[in-house]
Amino acid sequence: MQLRNLDPSSSSKDWDNKWTDIFEHYQQDLRHAYYIHAMLNAEDHHVLEIGAGSFRDMAELRRRGVDCEGMDFSQESVQLAKQKFPEFSAAIHQMSAFDMSFADKVFDVSYHNGVWVLFDDAQIKALAVEQARITRSRMIATVHNAHNHQFMEYFDRLKKDDPLYDIRFFEIDELYNLMREVCSDVVIVPVGKGKKYHEDLLIKDGITDPQTLRAYFEESGLKYLESSERLMCIGSVR
């Protein structure tokens, strides 16, 4: 199953098959929901998760009182999510991230985790334009970190047997260039399993309140660029 560099809608059946196997497994890690919550401002009332897949982050944010909706182009993931989170069913949508049916600027913040790693630059620029269209304030893109060479090598080994790991990693200069197509004031925050003192150690100790995590992110900056798994890119939509 090859998922990269395809027509935007051509791999939907592949993902339907994949989500049948991995949906429950992906429910276990809520870190990205904590990261997103930490980055929300007081005026960010309406939030969208793009390419939600397991919809775990959307569900966690809603449990935390955030008016978050989620969408994915896989019919299977949407059906599984509505079964898993029936109380949030009305906020779960099936559509393509290249052509969303939402009105312009209807969400204060939009975000996704790992969506861009499946596409080339031209496709990412199209995705970014559509994300910016439906976003009023800030858009967030979280991707795999090319500055963490050990993590890249780990994926290179796994992708030989599982195409789920055949994804793209990004350096910060690439991300600045892609985000600045539609955004200003781009900030990049390394997240996930950095060595030594890191936000994941706080989460492991049960400290997940957004104020503490945000203060940590602001203090650490790019300190863990070479050891973090992912890069969370935040841009103000023009």
C-alpha cells in the first residue's frame, strides 16, 4: 500500500483498510491533544482537527471543554470514531482536506498531526491554502522531525515491512517556506520524547494543564530540535 505522492483522493480505500487494524491502538497516546490545548489562546473558541484519523485528540479536547470538531477522508475512520465517541458524533465529519465543505474563516484554529508527511510540496501547498481558507487566526501543522536522525533511521527500518512508516520527514527551513505561503509569524516547537528534561516527562508525571506546558514550550524553544520526534509549526493566517 503506497500512500505518498498519489492523487489526493486515490488512497481512501487503502486508509479504510488500515484504520480497521490500527484505530484502537492509536487511541492510547493523547500527547498531541495536550500540546494543542497548551497553544490555544483565550479567544480560540472553535477548533478543527484535519485528518483526525483516530479522532482521539479531538475527543480529548472536547472532554477538556474545547469546541473542537474533526474531519477525515476515510469513511472507515469516521464510522469507527462515531462508534467510539457517540457523544461527539455531530462534530465528526467525512471530507477531503483538499476541499472542505466548511465556510471561510469558520474556525479560530485548525491543526493536524502527521498529515503533511504523506504528500509532496505541491500537494502540501494546496492543503495549506485550504486550511488557511477555513481558519480565522492560526493554523498548526505537526510533522516528523528530520533533525532527529535516530528517529529517521528507525522509520527507515520499519518501512521495509510496513508502508505506514514510509513517510516524509521535515527540516525547519522546509517548514518555514511551506507555512509562509499562507502564514506570517511562523513558530516551530519541537515536541515528543526529547531527552533529559522535556514536556513528555511532565505529562508522564500527570502534569497536563495547558498553562504549565505552554510555559515550558516558550522556555525551551528549539533546545530539543535534534532529539524530539516531531515539529509543531504554528502560523498566523494572513
